[in-house]
Amino acid sequence: MNIRDIRQEYTLGGMDDSHLNENPFTLFDSWFKEAVNSGINEPSAMALSTVGTDGYPQSRIVLLKGYSEEGFSFFTNYESQKGQALAVNPKASLLFFWPELQRQIRITGDVTKTSKEESDAYFQSRPRGSRLGAWTSAQSQVIPSRDLLEERYTDFDRKYSAGDIPKPPYWGGYRLKPLTFEFWQGRESRLHDRIYFRQEDSSWKAARLAP
Ligand SMILES: Cc1cc2nc3c(=O)[nH]c(=O)nc-3n(C[C@H](O)[C@H](O)[C@H](O)COP(=O)(O)O)c2cc1C
């Protein structure tokens, strides 16, 4: 195997200039639905990149849990690394890569916490194991062993054996309100299509970028 020989030609689609007049949320919506309907694995998985006080970007996958013109929401532990980074620098980027469709979407914007009511409602919709997991895991902290994690899980399982499992106070959602979008469709000979949108004076300005 030679790593240099790993490459693909992209031939599945293209983006004509009519997309320059489209609302980027509408375009996102149609691409997202195509990703879901094409049956690809984890279509809602997106790389969330943040920059904390050390100035280095950090990326990790989180799951998109909702989108509208208000923004793109995901849920996590507010005390995690990403939570700490967003507390000092609430600017982030999201990246979707759907290789089966030869598509990538980049979004940058400003991040705010979702309301407690919204976080509570989403928390309560999660499977019981995930709700116990949120209580069990001090996400991103060093832990002495896997055994300790499993003991904590068993303790919370017992504690909440009957009745509701409340949302931990340190757990909830964020919403990224986009300032820019970039839609990328792979094309032949690396002459890909890239349509970029930027919010200016409360309207969207679009442009085609060189691949
Ligand atoms: C497919 C996939 C989905 C994930 N979804 C989430 C998620 O929705 N929320 C979350 O906090 N972590 C999620 N994770 C785990 C994160 O990638 C990451 O390990 C964790 O949030 C800790 O990140 P941090 O230390 O940078 O805060 C997911 C990981 C994968 C691979």
C-alpha cells in the first residue's frame, strides 16, 4: 500500500451559479436531507472546532441536534474542554463531511448556550443510559481508571432506580449562529465547486471560490 496512491475522482454532482442566489439555510436543509435520505452513517456528526486560552484550535465530533435560522444546536458537558474554550471564546466552526456524497459544509459563527428549558427537554428525550452517563462522566477530566467510571454509573443507576433522572447542572446545549457558510462539492480534476456565504448588513452575500 502506498499512501500517495489513495485518491478518488469526484464525479457525483456539481453546483451551478443559481446557488449564489439561494439562502444558505435552505441549501443546508436540502443537503442535510439528502445526506439523511441517502442512508449514510452518522449524517448529523460534525466536527466542532474551538479555540481556547492557549490559542490552539481543538476539533472534536459532536452530533447536530437541531437547526433553524436561529442556529445549529448540539449538547455536551459545559465543564468539558470545549465548554471551557467556549466560555472564554464563544466563536466556533462546524464541519460536515459526507464522503458518500462528495460534499463538505463549513460553518463559522458565534455560540451561545441554549435555554435551561431547551436543555432539560432534550436531556429528558435521551435514553436512560445516556442520562446516567451524563451524571457519571466529568467529561474531559483525568480519571484513575475505567473501573471507577463503571462504579459511578452503577451508583447513579441505583440512586435513580425509581423516578426521573434530572439534568445535571453542568450539562446542556449550545447554539452556533452562522456568520459564514461554505458548501463544497467535489468535481473532476480537482476543479471542485465552492459556494461561500457571508452575512453582511443582515443579508447573505455569496461568492464562488477557487477550489
Ligand atoms: C460520532 C461521535 C459523536 C459524538 N457526539 C458527541 C456529542 O453530541 N456531545 C459530546 O459532548 N461529545 C460527543 N462526542 C465525543 C466528542 O468527540 C469528545 O470526545 C467529547 O465531547 C470531549 O471533547 P472535549 O474534551 O474537547 O470537550 C462524539 C464523538 C463521536 C465520535
